[in-house]
Amino acid sequence: MLVCWELQYSFARDFLFKGNVIFSGILLLFLSACGVDQYSSENSSTAYEETEVLDESYTEMIEVESQKERSEVNSTEETNPAEEAAADSVPIVPVKDETGIIPAHLEIPSIKVDAQVDGYGLDEDGKMEVPDEGESIAWFERGAKPGTQGNAVLAGHVDDRTGPAVFYDLNKLEEGDEIIVTSEDGEAYTFLVSHKEAYPYDDAPIDVVFGKTSSRNLNLITCTGEFDTNAGTHRERLVVFTELKE
């Protein structure tokens, strides 16, 4: 029987300085009270928020370098009339929107997951709100959107008072399995499982799961490992890492 599920957070200011980029307000997570009576399984949810401030001179430097490179390329290129005419005859292919989507539905065919996704933020106490129902999935809406550059994060229960829940079989996923995320208006992105890792509940690599990246990732989280009655939670967190299918 699931007793309760609570997420607690604390902010660490001025966490990292790298070049002219200042990372601050890193949201650290502490998961607790993922209690189970006789029915033991795995639960999870988590959150992270990162803001950055770019030094203006650094930004200007990047823009100047970009303009310089474009000028150099333009000055060395010679236009061929035949090539130009051929280029004009090629139809324009729309570029897929890379701003991501607000997820409304998640499908994982290999483990028969077909579930609703809802956005959750933080409550007044700084704790992440999570679904009351075991079959719903939480998207941390203060993080990245699925399909955009970054680590989008979804979390789900693995059991509730009635038995197995939405992410009960998450640990069965294998490399190459498809994860399909769909928005309210039907726009869909497909992700492929790259790998999965289990981490101690109090020592998960927050930057790897929630941090910045140039890839378009979707990370799925739940609990795993033995239940620690003293800590009131499972000893590990399972993270399934997936990448956008090109």
C-alpha cells in the first residue's frame, strides 16, 4: 500500500561559474516518504530549475564572430547560374518546429503504457505537485519541453493503493524502445531509449538528468531498489534516458 509520496527541495545559489556564464538558483531535490506497506515497488518524481545570465560583452563577441564568419563565406563563394536555377526548382520543405510541445499523452508500446500527461510545478512549500492517480504522468513544466533542446523530464508512480501503476514496468525498457509523446493538438515526437541508470535516492546526478544539453532528450523517472523504512523511501531512483528520433 502506498502511504505517501512527497518531494522536498532546497535552492543552492551561485552554484557554478563557467566562463562568462553564471549558473544560479539550481534546484536540488530530496525525495522522501515514498512509503510502501506490504506492496513494494518503485516510485519517483523530481524537479529542477536552472537560470543563466550571460555577460553582454560575451554575447556581443559571439555575434561579431558569427557575422565575420558569414562575411568570409559570402566573399569566397562564386555563384553558378546553372546551380542557382536548379536550387530555385527545388521545393521548400517545412522545418519541424523545434520549440517543443506541451505533452498531453505518453505511449510506450513495448511495456503497454498509454497514459495522460499533466504539467506540474511547485506548490507554496516548494514541493513538486504530483498526480493523485497512479495512472497519470507528471511533466515538470518548469523544465524543458519534449522536442526542444534540453532534458525534458516525466515522472510517474509505479504503484498505488490498488497495485501496479503507470511506470511499474519502466525497468523493462531496452535500448531502442520507442517513447511517443503527443500534444493536445496531435503533434507527436518519438524518442528512443539510449540507456538507463539507477542512482542512490540522495545522490542522483541532477545536472545529468535535468541540466542543459545540446541534445533533445526525454528522461523518465521512478523509484527502484529496496524500500528503506528508516529513510521512508526506496533506496534508488531509476532514470531511463531517451533521445529524439531523427
